Amino acid sequence: MSVMKERRSPALIAAGSLLLAALLAAYLGGYFWLGEYEETPGLSGQAELITRGYQSKLVSDVYKPVAWIEEKLRGFTVHTWWMNDPDPFD
């Protein structure tokens, strides 16, 4: 008796990859376009602190990992906050 292994269709793998890429693009797009952006210049004139404000605490918390990545890539402090936060820099 031969046992046949089930093969995944290349089209299914491509569709799954495309869906993941679209979700990642929407996540990153939301990070950059949904929030209020503000740079605080340092003594050298370049940005020392970048803040991104969002409408809700949930959205602010969802984008914290991307803010951490932006902070490491750009070399500036990046802080996310929500509009009703009583102390945004806590």
C-alpha cells in the first residue's frame, strides 16, 4: 500500500503570502498615516524625540512594537501616546 502525501497547492501558498503582505502593509501604513506626528529638535537641530499620537489607547499600544523598530532604525527616541493620556511621557 502506498501512502500519498497531501501536497499544498502553489496558488494557496501564494495567496497566503499575499494576504500576509497586505496585512503587514496595512499595519505599517496605519502607523505612519493614522497618528499625529511631532518632532522635538535637540541641540544639534536634528530630531531628538519623535511622538506619534493616536485616537485611542488600544491603537497606541498596538503600534508600540513598530515605534520600537523605528527608534532602533532612526536612532531617535520614539514615543506613542493616545489623545486622552493624562501623562503622555510616563
